Amino acid sequence: MFERPDSGERAILVHVDFPGESEPEDLLEFTDLVRSAGAEPVGTVTASRNAPDSRFYVGSGKAESIHELLMAEAAELVIFNHELSPSQERNLEKLFSARVLDRTGLILDIFAQRARSFEGKLQVELAQLRHLSTRLIRGWTHLERQKGGIGLRGPGETQLETDRRLLGNRIKQINKRLEKVRSQRAQGRRARNRAEVPTVSLVGYTNAGKSTLFNRLCAADVYAADQLFATLDPTLRRFDLPGFGPVVLADTVGFVRKLPHDLVAAFRSTLEETLEADLLLHVVDAHDPERQTRIEQVNEVLADIGASEVPQLMVYNKIDLSGEPARLLRDTNGKVTRVWCSAASGEGLDLLESALCEVFMPDQVRGWLHLSPGAGRLRASIYRTGEVLTEQPDPAGGWWLEVSISRRELDDLYRREGLEVTLHTDREVFNVAGAAQAP
């Protein structure tokens, strides 16, 4: 067995095209993933095959070519843009005398670097252990037989079996801790539902600008960078939507093509924020020439986690790079379906806020309310619930308020006070109990 170095910065990349399966941009994204992991690509080997080779995935001839390039470039690591079986990894490592990593292992390594919160680290560790559980034999082939001789007889299980048992115990511990986290998240969602505070979840392909948009809307300081999977840990912040009130905005992990199933399973509690959201802001990189393909791939992941039925609002971000104007697009029913904006420059964010108001306030009304001098409690409730655009005192000591508020919320407030609301559509006046005309 070769010695595994602590780090392998110089890497050889291997990409195989299979008819009707791979897409041209796969290799570019793969290179970005490798750089995001901190490795330096020093060589790329491409090949075409009808099916993977059972022993080396790429065939013996191409494997020898990779070995020669590995030696010539003095690289320490070979990374495949595909999922390798444990036996294929073991055969390749034996041939190369170097570490071999597949796409799943690469993404897991990136996630391990990005995790900062306690929950995020647990989720990554769980995914890594699940992935490692099928590959334990690679590191323990010299200990598969029980030790013999006086003083060397063990408890009756091989070192490999002991390692598997310990790994299984650790997975159980992590699942219990994550279950507690899921329970806490569920409790938080129930509290928001009772308070009727809607949740908006940001979803989209990795590096579409979700965290930048999140920071701009919430005045937060979530880490954002021009790299894949810059943000891993889920973050929730209160966002006061002008004209509506408080909204909970959730920044989630970005999606990517062929996201490992172990990661999807491990990040279930994070993805539940998407599943339970009232609205998904599907952030798209408007500057990306492959944006339609990215949209389809995100929708596939959403379907996998059961979130395909959650309403979506498409947000085409980075118009400062694409050169497109800020605008709204509506369907035949007048409903907003797409918004073009720039999270970096702030252009078009007012349109996004307006679109969110339309989504959450389909019964929004705007007009004048007249309140008597004794309606101070009702006046305070209106300030808390709706948006007061203008306030004017009247000679009798009352108030005229120009408000923007949900009709349902307005009816609830008046019902609580035992009053009736009359809407004068010709003058846009809410007249309470025959009050005087609007100013």
C-alpha cells in the first residue's frame, strides 16, 4: 500500500464521454469543482466509451496513459468526473500508486471544507461515513484475517469488522443528533405558521448568486464568493417586506448536476426548509449561457425531494453582467412569474419586492381610513399590520390614514373592534360608521 499524503494539490482530471449521457459543459463545471476543493488541475485526460470498464472504468490502455501523465506532471491525485465503484477505486490506486477520487468524493470534500455550523458538520460527516462504509476495505486489506499466536488472539472479529461496527455506531449517533435538529426546525416552522409569517426559500444552481441576494435583502453577512458551494450551512433571517410585513428568508445549499444521493439524504433537514416554504425564489444566473439547462437540473432535484409543487418565482440575477434591463414578466392572468434584477448592484430589487407583495397579498387594498379620537388602539394595530402611507389629523381629534393593507387583515381588525368597513370605490375611501369625507 502507498502512503496517503495529507494533501494532494496537483491533480490529473479524467472525463469520459458516453453517448447520449454527457453534456459539453460537464468538463468545465468539473474543473471549477476541482478548483473549489483547493486542487490545482495540471492535466486533463478525456476519453469516449460506450460503457464503463469494470476494472479501471476507462480501460487498461487509457489507465496507463493517465499513469504516464501522473508521473510526468508529478501529481499526487487523480480525480474522475464520474462515480467509481470501490473496486475500481482500489484497482486504480494500486496501478497509479496515488490517491484516486471520484465526483462524489470530490463534492463531499468541498462540503467538508465549507461546513461551519454544528448541524452542517454533522450532515457532512454523515454523508462521508455513508460513502466510506462501502470503501473500508481499501484501507484495511492487510488486517482482514484474525491475528493468531499466543497473546494475539482477538475477540473473534477482524479489524475490518470492528471498523464497520464502530462506523455504524457513529452513524446512529449522528442520526439521533440530526433528528433533534429536525425537531427544533419543525418547532420553529410551527411557530412561524401560528404567527402567519410566510417563509421564502432561495433555491438555484450553485454560484447563481443566492447568498448575495440574501445579504442584499436581509442586510446579512452570509459568506458569498464566486465559487461553487460557497455557502453550505442553511441560514434564516427576518426580512421586512415593504408594504407587507415580516417574511422569513431561507438561504439554502446550491444544487449541482448529479448531486450525490448521500448528500441529499444527509441534508434532509436543510432541504425541508425548501419543502415547507410558502414560496421558492428560483435564482438563475442570467449571464450563464446554459441557464435553461441549469433550471431543468434544479427542478429535477426539487422533484427528488418532493418540493416540485411549491410555488416558484423565477429570479434572473446578474443582469449587471448579462446587460439585460430590470423588468417583470407576467402570465396571461397577470401573475408575476419572472423578475430580472442584480443582487450585486441592487438594480431591480424594488421590482422583486413588489412581486413578493403581489404573491403574498393578492387581496391588498389601498385607500383612506377615518378613525375617531377613541380609536387609538385600532390605529396602533393598523400600524403594526399594514403600511401607513400618509397620516393627517382632523379637527375633531381623529385621524385620516392612507393605508396599504390586506383586506382580510383589515376585516379582522374591524371585527375585533366591532366596527363595519364601507369601501367607497369611486373615491377609494374606507368610511367608518358614516365618518366625514376624505381629505
